[in-house]
Amino acid sequence: MKELKNYIKIHEKRFLDELFSLLRLPSVSADSKHKEDTIATSKFVAKSLRDAGCDLVEICETKGYPIVYAEKIIDKELPTILVYGHYDVQPADPLDLWDSNPFEPVIKKTEIHPEGAIFARGACDDKGQVFMHIKALEYMTSTNELPCNIKFMIEGEEEVGSENLSLFVNRNAEKLKNDVILISDTGMISQDTPSITTGLRGLSYVEVEVTGPNRDLHSGIYGGAVANPINILSKMIASLHDENNQITIPGFYDKVLNLSQQERDAMAEAPFSLKDYKESLGIEEVYGEKGYSTNERNAIRPTLDINGIWGGYTGEGAKTVIPSKAFAKISMRLVPNQNHHEITKLFQTHFENIAPKSVSVKVTPHHGGQSYITPTDNIGYQAASKAYEATFGRTPVPQRGGGSIPIVALFEEVLKSKTIMMGFGLDSDAIHSPNEHFGVFNFIRGIETIPLFYKYFTEMSQH
Ligand code: BES
Ligand code: MN
Ligand code: MN
């Protein structure tokens, strides 16, 4: 361990330089304008894995962006760890809210990151965290300390739903065979309270289109006499929650797996300050489903949120118009036992049912994914816990996360192995937002913690 710290110290500047080069590539999977950049990023990742000592590195083509697969097999009798991550990033928009260029990384000190944080799109989600794994591997191969076999699968379409990866996993189950899956694509509670994410929510994402008259109309000549699709859409959306902030779609909660009081009590023990939470977001009061705490609302309860809404005139000045159409993008976060296909159907039926005759509605499903829970009574979790204990000096807290990584449920289904989520980001790192960043401390701690996971997992597997 001393040597690892030393190794990091000697090479830290190079690690950061290399990560900066990776962050300079705008691999925005949602935006076809960045196609070449995204493909270039897959090559960069492949080269980094080769340089870090993998014996086999492949860039696997898909219908979308390539999947980078790499491995180093040292002994078939030893356990195999599969590392998953993604090299694609969210769009950087709105650009004017960034203090620096999202694709020109800079290190700046913040209150939470006094040692400095790397500001760039993807710094935390997920390039910085993938890079910790690559550098941890470099350390282990160059010092002959790799205790087990390792496989890497780094994809370029996580932020757009991982559809091509599903196909790849189904077709390559044998190749991807492993004893445990390790992901660093989540966060921890705080710099001095490490945590391991034990749950992810599922997702159903839909787009709706409401059509009224067959053309845009003068709002004086026609106003009041025909349905305005924006008015109607707003009403329909407002009706999707009741006075307790519960979702009104019939059947939405039918399959929700409720936590026992004991589990809820255990959750409530995790350190959390509502005051700091509100302060960090600049809000007077939180908001959500009646009868649940903030941490329950954002992790164990399903939700429905409008992600975007548009229609009519939004340019400068005023234009008097009743638009022909109105649109919204809607996400539903799902919890264990809710099936995302079923929920999408329920939404669609309900949305069509509540539309007045004066408009027509079209619901288009986008991507989705199932929720996932990692049990804590397995050696994967225990090895991770021991690794954090060694580097942070504290036992990590198990924590259900509110975000989604759609492929994880499929990993369990197809590859039959558990996924351990060792994330090193913080909620305040602003992933998906302007000024995303990742603490240099977190990056280094990650590189220190990962090899210990390999070591403990291998030891625990052999007993
Ligand atoms: N890394 C996140 C997921 C995440 C972040 C989980 C923090 C738990 C804590 C991932 O890249 C992500 O953003 N996923 C998307 C889903 C995807 C289908 C667009 C999400 O959760 O919105
Ligand atoms: Mn991610
Ligand atoms: Mn993301």
C-alpha cells in the first residue's frame, strides 16, 4: 500500500495530464455532431488500456458507438473482475452557464475540494472514474501486483440508454464471464463518509406530443374557442400528481416493493443534513411525496418528472399565437419490481385517456431500464467495504442511489453476477450540470482503493 501511494505521487502529474487529454474529447453520444469525437474517444480508451497492460484490447463495433473490451487473464483458476464504465458524456449545454470551457479541463479549488477539482464535462461522470480504474490497473501490472484476472468493458452509449450494449452482452456472455462486476459511476455521501451504492432506480423515458388545430393560429381571432395544446398539456401534466405528490397513473404503484420499517430506520441513520441540502441547492423548502424523507424520495420511491417542455413562440419579444402543437419529455424513475415496459404502457394508456377530445396525443417511448439492488451479504460488497475502510479509515455506509445505470439489471440476468458500485463522486460535483467537476482527492483515493478491492476480493474468493 505504501508503494501504491508512492507510485501515485510519482505519476500523479502524468495521470492528470492523460485524463485531461481524455476530457478534451467531446464524446457527447446524444449529439450526432460529435460522432467523430466520440469514436476518437473509444480509440483513446483502447490505447490507455493497452498502455496499462491489457493483453487483449478490442474496439467492438455496434450499430451505434463502439464498445471497448479489454482483458488481462493471468490464471484461469483465479477470480475474474469485470469493470464496466462509459466514455460518453452528457451534452454540455447550456454553455453560457459554464465558468470555463467544458472540454478544456482546469483544476480549481472549491470549498468542498480544497485540494482542487477538475472542471470538465465527464470529469466525474464517467471519464474521471473510468480513468481511476485504468491507472489502478497500470499500477498493478507494472508492479506485478495484479492478484486476479481482469476484464474491462467501457461503452459509449450509457447516456443514451445502452441499447446496443444489451445486444453485445447477450451475444458475448461467455467472453464476459466473471465473478463480480465493478462500476465506479456513482457517488459517495461526503469526503469523510464513504458509501457504497447498493441500489439504482429504473427508468422509463417518454416524449409526448399534443396536437390541437392543424396550424398555428392568431390568438385573438381564435383564442378561447379552440384548445390551446400548451394549455391542455400543462393541465394534463399537472394532473399526473395528486395533492400528496403521488403519481395518479392507475396501477403505477401496484408492484412497488415497499421497504420494511427496519430498512427505513437503517436508511435514516446515514448522515444527512437537510439544512445543508437546502442551502446547497438554494431552496427554502424541499418538495415531494407525502410521508417520505428526502433520502427516501430520491432513492426508494418512484417519481415522474418533466425534463423539457416546449411549443409556441419562445423567441424575443411577444407573438400572439395559439400553437398547433406542444411537447414534453418525461422521465419516470422506478423502484424494485416495477417493470419499465409495463410502466411505459400504463403511462401511454393514461395519457391518452386523460386527453380531451379537442386535441390528439402521441406518446413515443424512449429508453428505459430496470432498477437494481446489490445485497450486502456477499464477498463483493464485503471486499469493497474493507477496501474503503483501509483508505478512508471508516466503514462505508450502504446507500441506495436515485440514478440509473440501465445495463446493470441485465448484467445480473445474463451474466449471473452481482454488481458492486464503488463510486467516488459527490452529489455536489454537478454531473449533467454546468461546471461538472471531480475532486483530485477523490480521483487519487479511487486509484488507491481499487487495487485493494481486487486484493480482498481475490483473498475472500479463495476461502
Ligand atoms: N452515472 C450516472 C448514474 C448515477 C449517478 C447513478 C449518480 C447513481 C448516482 C449515469 O451516467 C446516468 O446519468 N444515467 C442516466 C440514465 C441514462 C439512461 C440516461 C440517469 O440516471 O439519468
Ligand atoms: Mn455515468
Ligand atoms: Mn450520466
